[in-house]
Amino acid sequence: DQQVKQNSPSLSVQEGRISILNCDYTNSMFDYFLWYKKYPAEGPTFLISISSIKDKNEDGRFTVFLNKSAKHLSLHIVPSQPGDSAVYFCAASSPGNYKLTFGKGTLLTVNP
Amino acid sequence: SQTIHQWPATLVQPVGSPLSLECTVEGTSNPNLYWYRQAAGRGLQLLFYSVGIGQISSEVPQNLSASRPQDRQFILSSKKLLLSDSGFYLCAWSVSGGPLHFGNGTRLTVT
């Protein structure tokens, strides 16, 4: 049972445009959501997170939106840069739980 | 600042051989420690986590085991590797309420 789903295995955008990465979840107990970026042969790097008490969190070019009623979150990157090309993982946890549940990732390619 | 060290970066082992991957964390005390695996075409699967010395929780039945002999040391082991143990193994740490921070991973190929 996949509790965190990233239904798009890949996404390609032009440099300077917006990248929108989507994530859906099924566990209504999840209250903390994170996005990670991963380059080949490296560990994932934490990008941005959002608590369920918010619907938006912004950090520079990265913004995460949370729609609790739809159990959906998205990561917006604007403007996209070639260095943003990587696999992006969505992750979630529930209260008091030490563990993160990850999606399968979306490969973002930003073309110059 | 906190750092996490994981080694080796790559490892090729024959089927039936033992395994020991080590992970250490610096700059923090009593972290939560994790072992994840990323198999080809799949997401990150949690294998083990530990909230303290000698405390290990296993998430999935498997051919692997974990130990935490010291506060900031986490070891992943196997007595006899299987072909299906091939993958990218990631160690991570966190403190309560914070995100996970990952090491650079070990690419294990079982031949």
C-alpha cells in the first residue's frame, strides 16, 4: 500500500519557466511533509517542508503548497535552472512518528 | 555543524558473503538514526531505525540486521548476502521534529 504517491516519473521544463512537482497521500494522519532533491550517486538533500497547519511555505525559488482536503501537495520551482535537474522525492510523517514515508520520486530535467 | 559519514561509497560482494556498512554522525547527541534502501526504479524504503543505543526497530522482514553500538554509530549487516540485496543504501539522522539528513550512500552490488 503506497501511502505517498508521485504519479509523474519524469518532468521536463525549459530554463526560466516554472516546474511543478506533484504528490498525493492517502494517510490522513500525516501532518508533516517534506521535499528532497537527489542527484545520482548522492544522498537526498532536504529542500523544504510544510506542517499541516499551513497551506503554503516559501523559501527562495521553492514554494510548497498543501491542500489537506485533497490530500495533495506540490513543489513549485521558479525560475527553473539547469542545476535543478535531479530526482525530487516527496515524504510525509505522522505525529510522534520518527519515520518518513517517501514517494517513488520524479525526475526533473531543466533544459537550457 | 552536524555531519554524517557513510562508507564505503561502492561495494561489490559475491552472493553468500557477509556485509557490514558503517555510518557515523558528528555534531549532535542522541540522534534518531535510519537505514534506507533505494532499489532500482523504486522509492526510498525504510529498513531500520533507532532512537537510542541498542534500540533497533525493523520495518521489513529481510536478510539484513542493524546495530547501534554507540550513540552516533549505526551499522547495517548481513551474514549471507542475496542477489536481491543489491541496491543503494542510505544512512540518515534526525532530531525530534526535524527533517532527515542523509549520507551520500553506498552502492552495493551482489554478484
